[in-house]
Amino acid sequence: MPQTIKMASNTEIREALARAAYDRDEVRVVDPELAGWDWLATTHRGLFAVANDGIQLVLRGWFFGICRHGDHLFVFENCGHRDQGSDRSRIVRFDIAGTTLTAPRILITGLHNNCHQVAAIDELLCVVDTANQAIRRYTFDGEPVDVQRPFPVAPPSDRTGAYLHINTIARVGGRIGLVLHNGKASPEKNSEIAWLDDNWSVIDRQSLPGHHCHDLVEDEEGRLWHSLSREGDIIRSDGTVIRITDDKMVRGIALRPATMAVGISTFGPRHLRGTLNGNVVVLDRSDFRLLHDIKMPAAPADIIAI
């Protein structure tokens, strides 16, 4: 009797390769040269260098948080994909030598797959552990320092509003800001910024005029930018709202002196999001004209300027 052979899907192959990379302590570098590129964008299908005329795959994998601190680049890689029962994610650090990423080092392992942004705050590396409603802090060499819990732990299945889906962290002056996505609350709830003092205690909660919001980026004049993700807009703290898309979701924001980059993605059920594509749009910061619309093979998550 003929045997039926089931071919693995592209998603299953990517998941298997990610698990193997985690088990082997392998960093899947494709092209570490950043000369000529303007932005780095993390996606479900890799870390990409982006410029006005195209993209280049830098690393294979599923990435979200990314930050630069001095001559180091830190990226969060989800090697467990949608297996929410495992902690198979990690932080990878690179040295930046001129325009080249060198000396990849797996700095931290055993992170929950649903971590989001990473940031250098107070000379420590902060990792937003979204599922566990915590901020995990490490030295820049990967030594654990502590775990900050400004909110009680709540299961991701919670619908009361106790599960906040924290996705963003930034220091702004004397405060630390966390973006609270709030997307699972029923009835529906706007996203918020939680402002924390230096003891990681909540001192204020500021409602945002949008839903499923991401990012907290400060410009040279001290104004803050956020993505009103579901609405398709970005907003500045002086009330300026810029429409980015009529039918897609916006997420990452990055600034250069004359331009800004914003990530756009198609939207769908969470289990299908690894298959969705997107764009990075580049705007003129003087008048917010669209300068470039760069197609991406996967939805951009976080973006930084190179």
C-alpha cells in the first residue's frame, strides 16, 4: 500500500531551524555589513537592514526587541515561535566594528517567547517580559541583576484588564515609561503609558487615544512619539497625528535627523502573523511627506536607525 508523505510547511521548517539554532547556540548570520543602510528592522522572518532602495537580510530568525548601546547591538530572538509553553528565547549581542556586526555572542537564554522590547536604561539591559508582566534587568555582559514587577502578574488569558501586554520601555528624563497595549481587556480599553519612578513604582497612568499601541520614542525637542497601532496613525505628544495607513497596523518608529521610519503590517489572527508581510515607510520630518515605501517580506516589529 503506498505510503503518504506529509511535506513540512515553510512555517514548520522555520520553527525546526529556530529550535536547532537555540540548542546548538548558533547565530544565523547572513550578511553582517551595514554600510549603506539606514535602518534595522526586526521581523518574524529575520533582522533586515533597510534603505530607500531596498532591504538586506542580516540575520535569520524571529526577532522583536533591538537596541544599540555604545559599540554593541542587542537583539531579542524568539527560538520557540508560537510554543507558549516553553522559554526558548534569547538575547544575542554583537560588537559593532565600524559598519560591520562582529563577534556574535549569545548573552542570555531561557527567556519567555513573548518578550518584546529591549533597552539600555541606567547602564543595564532591560528586557520586557510581556507574558510575565515583568522587566528583567541584566548587565551588558548578560549577568542577571533583578526582576522588576511594577504590576501584579496576570495570565495572558485574563480579560479583566489586569493583563496589560506591556510591549515598550524607555527612559524619558527622570521617569521610565511602559506602553500598556491593553488589547485583551473586555470591554475594550485604550492603550496607556505607565510612568514609573526610579524605584520602579507606578506614579501615573496616561491614556492614549488609540488601541494596541506600541513604541515610546523621544525626539531632539523632548517630544514623544507613539504608534496608534490599530488606528493606523502615529502621534506626537504635542497632539500632532499623522495618518500612515488606512487599512493596516503601525508599530515601530525610528528617527534620524531629517527622516523617520515607521513599520506597517497586515493584521490577522495571532497564529498566522508569522506569515504576514509589511512595509517600512520613510517620511520627511519637516512636513511628514512620504518619501519611500519599502516592501518587507514580514511584518516589521521594532526599528532603529543605524
